[in-house]
Amino acid sequence: MIDGDLELRQRFKLGDRAAYAAIVAPHLDTIYTLALRMVGNEAEAADLAQDALVRTLEQHDRYDPARPFRPWLLTVTANLCRDRLRSTWWRRVAGLIELPAAEDAPLDEQLAIEESDAGVRRALGTLPVHYREALSLYYLQEMTYAEMVQITGASEAALKQRVRRGTLMLEAAYGRLYPARAASRILGRGA
């Protein structure tokens, strides 16, 4: 389903749950991934993605059907993540939760995936929230800067700067955390 289906968006605005299910379905992985990259914890990301779904459904009357649905949904998700990261409870427990391996790969691949992904998430978790968000949206969600502006409210110039600086900060954080692996790790650039 393409986000351009105006009739579905209008029905959602009026509270039609079937329309909501149809327009939100293509974005479920996206909101979970954004939440995961922002908070760095799978269980917390799943909770935040679910909270975003509930919040957008409850606030259907605030949605403008003339605008694309995806940026609105991701804005709600990002705001919930920012709120969670600001909470003192989250800061205390964020580092205490272990991350599971991908179970469908062979054991040696599971360990390599877990080690690499957990390492990047750990390094990403050391960055300030606005850099973490910019990197997640740009690299992981492959959004344009125009789409990122809609979600974050920051200017395009500020977002470009956050992606550039965030990439350098991520490389430095990864190097500090994993000096032996840092030399061989290549982070994509293109900001």
C-alpha cells in the first residue's frame, strides 16, 4: 500500500480502525527499528513501538489526511523515544539488559551478528539523543533530509550537520569501546 491513499487517510481521521490497520501495516518494522536504534534495547523498542501505535490511534482526530502518514507516525515514535530517554528510570536501567542473538542464523553467524549489532548499538547509545535520532533516520530508515525535517522539526542544515557529526562521533565511540575492531570497521558515509 502506498502512503498516497487519501481515502484511507480520511477514513482514519474519522476513527475507522480498519483504515488505520491498512495504512499503518507497512510501517510496523520502521517504527520498531527507529525505536530500537534510539533506545538500544529490543524489549523497550517493542514497547515504544506499541505505544506509538496506541497513541496515533487515539489521536486520529489530530491527523491531517492531506499530509503523508509515515512522517506523522515516525514523529510520534521519535517523541516517545525522546521522552523515554529523558526519564531517570530509563537511564538507570538502560545498560542492564542483555541483547539476544538473531536465532535464525547458524551459531557462528549469530555470534558475529550479535557482537557487531550490539557493538554499534552500544556505541550509538553513547551519543546525545539528537545525533542518535538523526543517524537512525538517515542511515537505517534511509530517509531524505526533507522527510527528517518533518519528523524532527529541525532544519535541513541542522540535520545534515547532525548526520556528519554523529557519524564521526559514532566512529570515535566505536573505536573507544572496541579498539581492536575499530580499525577494520567501515562506516558508510554519504551525508
